[in-house]
Amino acid sequence: QVQFVESGGGLVQPGGSLRLSCAASGTIFTIPTMAWYRQAPGKQRELVASVTSGGSTNYADSVKGRFTISRDNAKNMVYLQMNSLKPEDTAVYYCNGAGKYLWRNYWGQGTQVTVSS
């Protein structure tokens, strides 16, 4: 079993920044690929960014150049630095494994990010 606890969300104006944190626990070994997902009202959950244990990253086109994902393997922490935020980024953000490492039944509560003027 695993647990994911997200934090760092909040209300921010367009163009602002936020840094999200995710604490993963309950697993003995480091999850090879971790990711941030988001879900806006009326939309399906989408993959925002992923990072491997070695530091390789991938981003959705919509956030490329604005968001940066990183991780601390020793602390089982994953971060998402979000800059130049847009109203379209408004969503609940979740962390989880990615691809074959996704834990479908272990979603956390997420953290709300609201970008509004």
C-alpha cells in the first residue's frame, strides 16, 4: 500500500507562482517514475509532468516551459514548481506514479490550485 499527500496549493493571480509538494509513503522502494496530474471541473484527469528516479522529465505541452518537476528520492518527495500561471491551470493537483507505476486505488486528496484575477 502507498499514500500520497499533496500540499502547497492556493489562490494566485495570473502570472504568479506556486510550489507544490508531494510526500509518498508506504512503499519500501522508490517508485521509478513519479508524476503530477490535475483535474479541472468537467474535465478528465490529465498528466502534467513526470520524473524518473534518475531525473529525466516529461511535460504536457500546455505547461512546458512554465512548470518544473523534481524529486528527492531519499525523502520520497516530489515537487512541482509552477511559474507564469494561467487561469487554465486551475485544477486539483495530484501526485502518483506514472505509467506502469500508477497506483489507481491510492489517489490522495490533492491540492487545489486556483488562478484567478
